[in-house]
Amino acid sequence: MNHDVEKRIVALRNEVKAQKVARELAYSQLLMPENTPSISYSGTATVQGQERFDTLARCRVRFTRTDGEEGAPFVNFPFSFAFSPTYREFEQSIGNTVTGDDVDFVDEQCYVGYVAGAGANYVDFYIDVTTEVVLNWTPFTSIDFSFTVEAISNVPGTLSVERIL
């Protein structure tokens, strides 16, 4: 029985090594995902009086390589985002029922994440809270939001976050 478990562990390790080569990711990030840099942020977006702008809030997440080399690193930015309250929670608090295949659809239309630029040793990723919030949470003067961003890269680095709008 132990021999079978050992064989499966070896097979899994070999698969991880093969994925590392195929996906051009850092060896440490595939074998030890806890080495993937991650950063979280919480803030508030003012809703009323902001209808004339495209963006209610903007945060810049910067991945800076720490290997001493020059050049913008290859990096992917998976992230999770949440409003508080969510649209479903808001609707239910005023007595409405929210059902369907994708009850988080409204929330997902109110933010966007994108790579905004790169420099000699960094890449900037922006997360915007859009004005769609104004239409969906109409009685609110502000809404809380939070997000967590990871940086999956083939080079080691650090993350920082700054609210710029």
C-alpha cells in the first residue's frame, strides 16, 4: 500500500515539473503555491455625485521583480473582488428575491481588472470600480469593496497596492 502511495506522489511531482516547463511559471510557485505573492485591499467608493466619471475608484497593484534583472516581467494577475453588501444582499434587505443561474452577475459588471503598463522591472495592474454601481445601489452614498490579487510569474517579486482614484 505504501508503495502505491509513493508511486502516486512521484507521478504528481513529475506532472508538476512538466507543467512548470509547459506554462513558463516559476518553479517555486508551482511546487509551493504559498510562495506566490498576494495582496489584499479594502476601501470605500463614493456613489452619489460621481455619475459624470467613468470610474468611481481605481487601485494600482504593482508587481516588482526582485531577481535583480532588468526588463518587464511576465506576470498574470488572478484576483477576487467583493462588494459589501453584494447586490443580492442589498435587494434581499429591501424585500426583493434574487434568483437565477448567476446571481453575482450584477456585482461582476461593476468592476474591471486590467494590465495598465510596465516599466524596467515592474508591471502595473489596475482594478476599477465602475459607475455601474450608481445604477445598482441607488440609495447608497458609498459602497465598501475589497479584493485580493495574486501575481503568478516566472520570476520572483513583490506586490504593492495603492489607491490612485
